[in-house]
Amino acid sequence: MRKLIIAGNWKMYKGLEDAKSFAREVAPIAKGMDTTNVVPILAPAYPFLAVLQRDLEGSPVKVSAQDVSSHPDGAFTGEVSAAMLASLKLPYSIVGHSERRAYHAETNAIVREKLLALMQHDICPILCVGETLVQRDAGNTKDVVVDQLSGALHKINLYNQGEIIIAYEPVWAIGTGRNATGEQAQEVHAIIRKWLKDKYSETLANGISILYGGSVKPENIDELLAMPDIDGGLIGGASLKPDSYLRMLESAVKRANGEQ
Ligand code: PGA
């Protein structure tokens, strides 16, 4: 059975004190939940990765980076390598977020390089894919998502299910308050799983977690998690407040434990 994942993407929000007080509040409560079948994740900005890891120690909450350099090392001012993330024993990193693709000109080829860098260091990539509104309205959602998947995973073999997480994030739903409905998201998640099955195997495809992202909040998480191919959320705005994050975590715990 796939675990449900509640991943908070803090983007460029939260300074040191804010991150620390979030951890102080969330860690003991998360520790008290039955998270056997749920993985809570938080992705702070780079400077706070180590602090957050330390402050969440002993709780089930894992820490993720938001991005990684495609280069192994060298004169790349401002960049952070996969080896550096690995030296923190970081288990996850987001890669190919639509904001990186849009504002930092990240192509599928660059996303692929980053993915490879992470995999070489046994860091599980949370690979983001998703169409813009123009692409959706033109009926191109499937083509765009498949193109992003095949570009990022070109000639990359996967050997076990825990090697990658996919996040379907329709760009029109990110930060807009307008989430995809459960059905709309499910339709694309099923396409993604089918693509994984055709490229790899049914067993592998059935074991890979596919998250939905785009205006997920406590009010709509249940509808989304009820879908057969939605295995959690990658959550921006609604992950910034401990109470809201914990409510979504609670929803996932209930669903994972068959209480919903
Ligand atoms: P949002 O962001 O939940 O604020 O829409 C999601 C994301 O960008 O990962």
C-alpha cells in the first residue's frame, strides 16, 4: 500500500524564528499521531534545512529541499549541490517546480539533470509536472504532462518505488485559491500512473506516490485524498500555519488508517 504524503512547500516564506516555532508546535503533535502509513514533509528555504531537521528530530516529520543544482560542484555562485543536501542526510528534494520552470527557465533537460544529481545521492526527488491554463484550455493537459515526464525521466531507470515521488501541480491552481476538483486531478493522476506503468512496470507504477498540488487546504484535502490515484498533497500557502498543516496531516492519517 502506498503511504500518503503531506508535503509543505514553504517557498520563500518563513525566517529562522518562524520556522523554529512551527517545528516546536508541530513536532510533538505529529509524534502523537499514528503516522505508520503517512509521511509528513516540510520544505523550508535552504538556510533552515539543518535547523528544522534538528528541531523535528524524534518526530515523523521529514525535511525536504525545494530545489538542487544540476551541477555536481564548481563555480556556481548561489547554488547548492545534491552532495551538500546529502551531507545533511536529507531524504527529499522538490525538483522542477513550475515556479522554477517559469522564473528560472528550467527546461525538461535541466530538470532531468537535477533529478539525476539527486538520485546519485539517494535523495528522493519530488518531481513536479503540470499544465498552464492556456494549455488546459487548448486540450493539451495530457501532452504537456507526458512531455514533462518523458523529458525528466528520459533514459532513467527506476528500480524501486521509493526512488521518486511525482507531484501533479496544475499551474492555474497554484496560489490562486482555485484548486482542481478531485475528479479533474484524478484524471491526470491516472494518466501519470498509466505512463509510469508503460515505461516501467505495473508493480513499480502502483508503488509510486503521486501528489496533487495547487490550492490544497484543510477544506478540500478530504475530497482529493478520496481519489484512488491521489496519494497526498504538495501544499504551499496552507502549509504555512501549524494548525492548517496539522489539520491536513490529520485528514491523511484518518484516511490512511481507514477511518474515513
Ligand atoms: P499552493 O502552492 O498550495 O499555495 O497553491 C502549491 C505549490 O506551489 O507547491
